[in-house]
Amino acid sequence: MSKNKTKLMLGLPYYFWSAAFVILPLFMVVYYGITDKNGALTFNNIASIAKPEHIKSLWLAIELSIVSTVICFLMAYPLAMILVKYGKGRSSVLVMLFILPMWMNFLLRTMAWQTLLENNGVINAILKFLRLPLIHIINTPGAIVFGMVYNFLPFMVLPLYNSLAKIDENVINAARDLGANNVQTFFKITLPLTIPGIMSGITMVFVPALTTFVISNLLGGAKILLIGNVIEQEFSQTNNWHLGSGLSLVLMIFIVISMIISAIFDKDGEGSLL
Amino acid sequence: MSSELIYLKNITKSFDGQTVLDDLTLYIKENEFLTLLGPSGCGKTTTLRIIGGFEEPDKGVVLFDGKDITALPPNKRQLNTVFQKYALFTHMTIAENIAFGLKIKGKTKSYIDDKIKYALKLVNLDGYENRMPSTLSGGQQQRIAIARAIVNEPKVLLLDEPLGALDLKLRQDMQYELIRLKNELGITFVYVTHDQEEALTMSDTIVVMNQGYIQQIGSPEKIYNEPENAFVADFIGDSNIVDGLMIQDELVEIFGTRFACVDKGFGNNKPVDVVIRPEDVELVDPDKGQLTGTVTHLIFKGVHYEMEVTTPNGYEWLVHSTTCFPVGIEVGITVKPFNIQIMNKPASEDEEAVHVEE
């Protein structure tokens, strides 16, 4: 058997997998997206994103995703710096602590927060016991942002950690040696050198946040509709697969754009650890 | 004395309970090319990092021009460092790299532009302003690292094994380049290396270090020709270190034969170490030699032949000679008196790291 043939044979299961579970579903979404119930070609499904209630959901989803991404970034950067700084042996344990929750079921974790954050939930019970003012966060956009930050923070920490760990200690020392103080060194050297990690971190938080419907369902109390919820309802409740697919295609454009941006900056694949 | 630019006084430093530097005292004079030489783990890089301000000593004081700078952060010191593996800013162009320190100091644009031109000319890389570091070879990157340091007009340039990552030919070229730079700039160079040849080629003063102690300080000639202990003799070049008995001043007995030498003051009938460089061992006809032995090994090295001559007591002498003596032949060995270097025997194993103060 020639070498090429062997390669082809080895690749066969993966080609099959991609065809059956990636390419075919994608085509089905595209097909449903550009046809109506009678199978006639139409762009109404895609155009219906312009309807006020859809625009509102899309805009809210983008808004909350951006807020969550920014919060994740502001929390993850110092954290990643601490992880890199404090010893190689110890930091792997610390890194583990952040990856560990990811091993638990995503739904389960979010439902746990539902119970914790409820008006009669665990947190309020503790606050009540301590005679502190109660919080009313459940079923608000704030709770959704909270859920997003909680669930997606590790996706921001890891690429940042990877790109920070790559910086040669002597590059930082060189900047100090040339007269830069700590603040100048951070903004002129550390931050620019971690742009690939920042970009992939942003993509890895922004994309799932933009499309989520589970977090908004559980922590937003189904009152706050994100674009993900609208699409989900078209599939599971209204049974209008055509409209759901059309809206999905619109959402896909946003995802592809952020993927391209991330790919341009992250040539070294800082995010590829995940 | 005003010529002592840097004075390290009783410096002690340990990491995780392991002592890296033990009560080290060292002067560095203005305009000298001083090399810290030693095997890895001897404390030479730590010494450099203490001078640069990247480590603080546990005990001791660092004086710069008479002022105490022990606790001063690196960005406030009047010296610059050239790091191992260059440490260039990969997200900046060559010009931006060189301008970094000057921009921080708030120099005018025309001043900075002039300096970039001057520095690139000095390291023979004119016209590289807009290249990115990753497009340069290792040797070129190292020159940029030097240019980036010297535009700040430091009083002292610290170099941490700057040629370690380069191949042999390039390393030799860069050695000449560094000597030229030092002479043109007229500043003090403190150079760290484990390469004894590099140290001998470039330095005015060599500080041989081992296990956190200074073994010997001196000019390259002095270090090579008159090593003070077995460690220095062994580390600087190849050498034959044999047991000897100092019969009296200027007379030493080696393997039962008495050799005239030039050293005195070791006492009478005292066991000593004798160092003889391989190129100082002369091979002659067996009947003309002070010792006789058999050639047991022969390699052609280009400039000379490297031979091993085994004497009847089993010692293998390392010999460098331009004359070839084939394996198996019996030869005589002679050594001229001034080529015999006598050293005190270390009193214990620790004494191999004996603290020698100038």
C-alpha cells in the first residue's frame, strides 16, 4: 500500500465523522434557513432578524456578552499573572483548581447558582441570618452576566496564562534594565506580548456567551430572552425550524467574524490548549 | 580610590536554603573588561544579577561610584544588561527596540533617531531600523541587544553569556567585535561566561569562581600560567596535575625524579600539587628525558598532535606537540623549570573551593 493510501485510510473515520456530524448538520441549517414550509427558496427567515423583538434579543445578547467578556478579562488577567508568577510546581495545582469545575456538568453548575441566588436561596438565607440587606439578583440581566462570567472565566484564564508563561523573564528584566518602571513595563511589554492570548480568550468567552440559552433560561427566569433563547424556542416550542435556522445563520456571521479576528492575532495557538 | 567603580562587599546570597554566594568581595575598576568565569552553578550569574539589581543580596553591600545601591531597582541604576538569548522585544521593530530606553527617559525624537543610527553603525547593522527581531539571525539579534543597551550610555555594561547561543565561528567574530566596542566606548564591561577561551581572549581581568567562592583574580596570563589551585588549573585549559614533593626552594620531586623549578616558599619536603600544561611537556629521546614513558594515544588536532604518554607508575601525561610520536614508541619527558607551576595541596576536599582574596 502506498504511503498516501495509508494516510487516506487512517483519516477515513475522521472524514466520515466530519461529514456526518459537522458538514451535514451545517447544510441542513443552511437549507432550513433559506427555505419556507413548502420548500421554496426565501430569505424571509434571515431577514426576520430585523423584527424589533429579534433585534432586541440579539442586541441584549451582544450587550451581555460584551459585559461578561470584559469582566472575565479584568478578572482573568491579574489571576493569570499570579499563576505564572508563583512557582512552576505550585501553579500547576492552582491551574488545576481553575480547570476542575469545568469537569463538572455545566448544567449542574448553573442550576446550583440558581438555587444559591434565589430570593429564598442559600445566599439570602445567610444574609438574613447575618441581618444584612438581601440581594434580588435572580431573573435579572445581572444574574445572566454572573452566570456567564462564572462559567466562562476559565476559558479566559487559560489562554492568558499560556501567553504570559511564554514571555521570557529576561524580556521583562530588559525593560526594567532600560529604565521602565513596573507600570511602563506592563503596558509597553507584557500587555502587547499577550495580545494573541487576549484575543483567543475574548473569542472563547464571547462566542459561547453570545449563543447561550441555558444560562439565560436558568438565571434569567425565561423572562429575559437572548437571541439564543429565541432560536431555541423556534426549534423546541414553536416548531418553526426554518425561522430558527435563519436566525442561527445570522448569529453564525458574528461567530465567524470573531473567530477570524482571533485567528489573525493568535498565530501561535495560545487558545489551542482547550 | 576613584577607579573602583563597583565594590561588592561581603555579599551572601542563598536560594531555598542553598548558598550560592558566600561572603563574596570584589572590586571592579573603571574601564576594565572583567570576566566572571566558572562552571554553571558557581554563582557568576547571580553576582551579575546582583550588580544589575535583579536580585538583592541576603547580606552585604553593593557600592557604585561610592554610593550604596544595594536596594536600588534596576531601572534606577546607571548600568545596562545584555541578556542571555538576547531578550529583544519581539513586538517592536529594531528601531523601537533600540529607542525603548531613550523614550522612557523622555529624549527628543531627533536625539533618539541620531542615537539609533549611531548604534546600528557601531554594531555593523545599518539599515535594519524597520526589521522585526524575528527576521534576524542569532548573531544579529545579539548585536541589536548590545545596541539597545549602549544607546543609554551606561557606565557599565553587564553581559550574561551573550555568545552562548551562537555557533563557534560567529562566537569568535563576536569576541573581536566586543573587544572593539569596549575600546571605542571606553566603558566598563562585566562579562559572565563558562567558556575559558572566551574569557582568556577578551578580558583585562578574570575572576574564576566555583561554588560561590572566588578562586582566583588576575590577568588572563596570570590565571593561565600561574593558577593558584587545582580547580583553576583544571578549569582554565587542559593541564597535567600531579603529586609532587617540594624538596626545597626551586626543586621539586615528581614520580621519583627531581625537577628544577622557579617557585619558592613552600617549605622543605612538603607534598604539593604540580601543574604542567600539555604544551609544556617536551618529548625527547628516552635517554635524554627526565622521565620515560610510552605513547599510548595519538590524535591529530590540526594545530598540534595530542598524545597521551603513560609513565611506568601508570600516570597518563597529556602532551601537545607539533612533532608526532606514534603509539607504542618509548619517549623521554622533560619540562623547563619555568613551565612547572607549584600549588599547595588542598587540606580537605572543601579547600578545592578555597576562598582566595586579592
